[in-house]
Amino acid sequence: MMLEDLVNHAVDKKNFQTIQNYISFCRKYFDNFFYRDIWNLLSSQGQSLEEVEIEESENKESE
């Protein structure tokens, strides 16, 4: 899927009539762009997903 396809899908309001439509769109975005971009970013820095340490946010809400 190309970015143009995703944008064309997003601008058509008929594609977002149910919550399932929104979920489907998000999955398409994550599957086709987000993960690829993360992979490319890590690869360009010589890292893999296993090497990345995720830090906790400093802006946690009070419990």
C-alpha cells in the first residue's frame, strides 16, 4: 500500500462509519508505515528492536 492509497481512503467519510472502520484504518497505517519507519530508524542507527530500551514517561499521572 502506498501513502497515496492511505490518504485517498482517509479522505472518504464513507470509510469511517463504524468503529471497526477506524480500527481497520489504524491497522493499515501501522502495518504499512509505522513499523517500517521504526525499523528504518533503528537500522540507520545500527540497532535492533531487541536492543531498544523504552524509558518510562516522566509525566505520569498521579495514582
